[in-house]
Amino acid sequence: MKIEIAEHCGFCSGVKNAVDMANAALDAYGRVAVLGDLVHNKVVVDKLKARGLVYVDRLEDVGEMPLLLRAHGTDAELVRKADALGLHLLDGTCPLVKEIHRHAKELENEGRQIIVIGDKDHDEVLGIVSRLRDYCIVSALSDLRACTLKSRTGVVVQSTQRLDGILKILPGILTRSRDCRIINTICEPTRRNQEEILALAKHNDCVLVIGDPHSANSRRLFTVARSLNGNSHMVAGVGDIDPDWFRDCASLGITAGASTPGYLIESIKEYVKNLNGDKTK
Ligand code: SF4
């Protein structure tokens, strides 16, 4: 069976930066605190915890440890409180997430009500709206019913959203808002992953999407793959793989979410190769 790995799959630049920062801080300080998930991958987090990364629920529990802010952004009020407590902050926020914060603020400064298209409970979305005064979060077209839209609006998008989902929501905004400025803030790594999964799912007999069940962008890749190729499966590790999936398959496409480390992708590729003893691309 031929195995094709999506060219840009796995760690995006933001996640890589946060994990590198965590490792450097652990080298320097021994113990480092983080509030919430640093990245959405249990394998990565468990490794860092074994090195001294400490998950805390409250700022009061940080103590003398440096506090690493996660890649997908942190509530603005929490950052203010951490500053006021004199905590040693290490900012692991992805520069592309900060760019969304800047765009949203810029639109707000133009006197616009901000519409954030994204998952309502996702930390990145909560981080964006925590910096705004007047906003609506919209995950689907039906959510617009609960928003009283103003005539001047501005739209930003959670970095890992699917473009086709956004295109379903925008007409609903444009019919109710006379002056709307849209900034497409889907990040470049997400765009590339979403383009690659289309080709991968179409021209392979089977598809594996490697990602943690808590990773929203991995789940989105899987949804796209499954819609195009019924023999698509999401796996967190080799233990989730059923060799029967590859029966009668001449080709396998592998991709991975933005928080999946390269070594996990490599170990799954090797595992499947050993099941088949075949060539890779
Ligand atoms: S998915 Fe995009 S915005 Fe989010 S951390 Fe990765 S590069 Fe940054």
C-alpha cells in the first residue's frame, strides 16, 4: 500500500512556538505553570507535564512559577490580573492569534459591532471577545437570530474555521448589516491543511487524520475527509487503528491536526508500513 503524508500536516507555527517556549522555560526554571490546555494534544501535554509543566486552575495557585500563556490566546482580564499579582508571564500566544485581536480592535475602533465567527466555547474565541465591548459570537447561521445586528458591523473569524462554513453565515450578516467590513482571519497553516485534505481524501483509498479528540481543527479535518471518502478515520495513536481499514486499499493518505507532533505522525506511518510492508511516498 502506498502511503502519502500531507506536506504541511502536524504542528503549526503557533503550537510549535508554544511547545518550544515551554521546553526552554522548563530548562531554565524547572517548573512552569499553565492555565488551561497549552495545546490540544494529550501526548504533547503529558510529555511536558513529566518535565515539570504544572496545570493550575487559578492564578492564586501559580506561586513562584513562571506562567506560560497558551498558543490560542488568554482572556484579557486574566492577563491584567496576572500582571497585577506581579506574576512572571511568558507569552506563548501565537502571533496570528494576536493579529486577530488587533483586527477586531481596529474594527471596533471604527465604531463597528464585532461578529466573531467561531466555536462559542473555544478558548481562542473567548480570548478575542474578552478584548471587545460589543460583539456577537456566531457558530452557525441560526445563531444570528439571537444577535441584534447594528448597521455597522465588522467580522473576524476563529483561525481554524472552515471557509465553507463561513460562506454559509456571511449572507445572513450582509442582509442585515448595511456597512459590514469582513477580515478573513483563518490562518495560513489552517488554509494549507484544509486545501491538502481535499486532494488527499479524493485520491487515496483510505485516510487517517491523526489528532486528539479535543482538537477542534483535527475534528474539522476529519469531517472534511469523511465527507469525501467514507474510509476516513480519526486516530489519536496506533492503539486506535483497525488493520481491517486497509483491506483492499492500494493507497493511504495521512494528515494531522495543528497540535499533533511529528514523532506521532512518524510512528503511525511506521506502524502502518509494518502492517503492510509496502512503499511510502
Ligand atoms: S492554528 Fe493558526 S492561529 Fe492557531 S496557533 Fe496554529 S498558526 Fe496560530
